Amino acid sequence: MFATRPTLSGPRHAASAGHYLASTAAIAVLEAGGNAIDAGCAAGIALGVLLPDLVNVAGVAPIMVRMADGTVETIAGLGHWPRALPPDVFMREHGGRIPNGVRRTVVPAAPDAWITALERHGTMGFGDVAQFAIRYAGEGFAVYPLLAETVAAHRDDYAQYPSNAAIFLPGGQPPKVGDRFVQADLARTLSYMVEEERRAAATGGRMAGLAAAHAAFYRGDIAREIVRFIQAEGGFLAMEDLAGFRSRLEPAVARPWRGHSLLTCGPWCQGPALAQALLLMERAGFDGMAHNSPDYLHLLVECVKAAMADREYHFGDPRFTEVPLEALLSPAHLDARLSQIDPARAHPSMYPPLLGQGIPADGPQRADLPKVEADTSYVAVVDRWGNAFSATPSDGSWNSPVVPGLGIIPSNRGSQSRPDPSHPSGVAPGKRPRLTPNPAMLVTEDGGVMPFGTPGGDVQIQAMLQVMLNVFHFGMELQEAIEAPRVASYAFPSSFAPFDYFPARVAVESRIPKATRDALAARGHEVKDWPDITWLAGSVEAVLSDPKAGLVRAGADPRRPAYAIAG
């Protein structure tokens, strides 16, 4: 397998993130003596500046931390619907859809998530890690092709909000590749948090400083300006939603696999579907199947379809929705699902429910590929002590307004809830949407750890599964595993409105030979050709510690402006 870049290795630490300047921020923190949590937060906050079309500083930021002693924790980094939200508002006033604008706003969780990670597991202050984001916001950075493409594609969306247009359409035009992109208001907002931290830390120390930075956003001037603007625009967010907010700390979902342990976040996101698809493939048996052969890809796609059907029927905020996770991952349920998979034929529709809940979706609605919201990025770090950090910050910037003067968009992730409150991921006051971003890790049988993740909406777990199997089943080096051509199924309802569903639809990067694509079509898959390499197939970043070699290895996906650095 040919890779365009080498797998990078270092004796101490490594980082991989969705933009090269975010990776340099992480490495600068590591070289300054910070740990993986400090470095991951630095890169994660910077991604909200460097990928302003795909990640928002005030968006979501689910985080998984594994300390060197084996302690694992997830910080949800996902806000809830405002307490004042009328639960039937979208059915009653918006025709059963969640519209663009402030009514899709949930509590912005990312600032809290980064600060919570620093409080619990870091060694540095907010200003120490946010300095890179402040620098790139204030001084600017070079526009790269994907940013230029995304803004141009959503030009009319940005133009409908004057505060968004002022940032993303300077002079009324989308930025060009190579232009300097500046976000002065965002730099001032982050700097205000740092100033509040500095004053408190001068007398109270690091923890007092972090608390002050948190208060500046959630209870101080920033919060008041957010609420004033949202309510003036017809939204429901209130000061009490912000003032009392802290991200939920939740256990990881751990499942053994071939001596390793896969760690995902809980069913408030799609993470457990990764574990289910992996376990389905393992029980089905794929030893002896050639990489990306028709047999292998058919089995992978069908296992993904089955896992995603269960995601649709059951996943949601566990505080509001009873999610039968143990049953879904049990041998009995896995075998029942496998009994529905025909090794010679694609299932023609959505796999039916097996646990007494859910109604299969109808479809299809369109003949083209689904319209994917290209939001989200990712960062992975492993430090010299063996601590590991995995985070998937997100939230796009064209379907909700920027708060004037602040340079931020309070999280518009409400778009991933269903408008109908009766759905497992339906809207409700205080409830969290079901999130697509899902950071993960694999703890290896030899004591190493691989934090990994990707943007890509519903493609995320599919890209992650393929890369994981490329490394740990097919024996590829990390970088070639990431660059190998991928497929993605769309045979289940999308996580994004209008929740499109495409029975038997499979998109395939065209580096996979035509004979293989034809063989999949002959089995009943509706094959749609992607280009040879496309950002639609995700952008997996991963760091893998190798205890036997005494090295930390890293890879990054050239499908987006992601880069890895080792040291």
C-alpha cells in the first residue's frame, strides 16, 4: 500500500490534529513540559480558530482521557437544550424541522470541556494553552483549499447573517486560498477569559484561575452578551442554562477485541456503534478475506448498517432515554443481527428492530449522494508518560449567527436532535442531542494506546473502523492505514436534518478497483463513486504508542489539512 506521507515516530510524544498549526501548538506544549491533556486542549481550542467553518470555539468538544495509570474518563463536552424550550415547538411552529438560526442553539459546551480537562488532568492554565488560538485568531493564518471551498459553497448561508458575513465574506467575497484569515473579535473574547484567569490565579493559584476563566464565559460578560443576542433573535437560551452548566463526566464503553480493548464514548453519541460494528465483524469472521475485496467490503458495510440501525432505534441522552447498551453489545443480540446478514446479498432496506423498539425508516428521497455538513475536526496526543488524549471538537458556522462582538456561535448542535420529542434522540428541555463526534481509543495488548478519531458525520465510525482494522488486522503502518481507500454506507437515517435515508447506498473511493465496485453492485449495493480521494470519506488522525520499540507513532489524513508531529 502506497502512502503519500511517512508514519512519524518519536521517542517521547506525538500529536495529530486536523490542521498543522494545531499540531504545532500541541507539540509546543509538550516540549514545554505539558502533558497530553494540556497539549490536546491547546490543539483543540486552536482548531476552533483554524477551522472556523467546521469547528466553533463555543461549540461541542467531546473528550476522552486515558491516564498512564489506566484511568479512563470521558468529558461529554455536549450542551443541552435550554430549559425554557417548549418541547413541541419544532413540530408546532416549524413544520417538523429544526430551522437554521438561534432556535437550534444548545448550551455551548466546548469552553467548559477544555477547562474541565485541565482542572482534572492537566498541569497548565487556560492562558497557557489558549495562547495559540489567540495568536492565530488575532494575527490570522493562511486560507487553505477546504476552507475556501466550504465558504464558497455556503456563501448565501453566510450572507444571511451580517455578523457571519463580516468574518467569512470580507469585502462581500469568499476568501481565496492564500489569503490571511483574521478573527479579531474571537481573539478578544479568548483574551478576556485569560485576563480573568490571570487576576484570579495571582492570588488563588492555577485552579482558581481556571475557575475564573470558566466564570468569565458562563456567568460573566460573555454569557450575558450571548443570552441577550439569542433571546433578541427569538431563541430560548437563558442565563441559568449557562451559569449552571458543567459537562457530564461519563465512563467509557470498553469492549475486548483480540487482546486489545476498544474504548468509545457512551450512547449520547454514536461511539458504541463503532464497538458494535467491530464485534459483528469479528463474530461473522473475516480472516482470510483480502483487504478491500468484495467479500470484506460487503461484510463491513452490512455490519455497519446493522449497528447504525440500532443507533437509530435506541441511542440518545441516557438521562432521558433508556438505552439497552449491554443488550445491544451482547453475544445474543450480535448473533441475532448476524442471522439477518446475507453473505451474498445486500440488505435492501434498513435492518428491522430486534429489541422491541423502533420503526424502520422510509426512503430514498434523492438519487444523489447525501448532503453532508462538513463540520468537525479531531486531535490525538500521547505524551512521554503514557497519558493519552482524544477529542473531536465541532460545530459549523453557516447555519446560525455569530454573536456580534464576540466572534463565536453558541453551539448549533441542536440540529442533531429529532424535532419529534417521541424519538429516542428527540428534543426536550435539558436534553442533549445525539452527537456524531465520538473520540475513541484502542488500548493494545502490549500496553500501548491509540487515540483516534475523525470528522465526517455518519461516516466517522465507518472510517475509524476501517483504519483500525487496517492496522490491527491487515498489519499496515499507521499512515498507510489512514490513506488506504475507504467506503461508506448511507443505508440508515442521517444524523443531520432532513435525516435522509438511502437504502443499500454505498459510496466508494475510486481507487478501489472497478471490478470490486461492480462486484458490490452485483450483490445489490447501490454503489456511488467518490473521487480517488475525498474529504467526504473522513479525515482520520491517530497516535499509537509502541512500548516494544519505545516510540510513539503518528499519522494524519491528507484528505483534509491534517498533520502529525512526533518528538
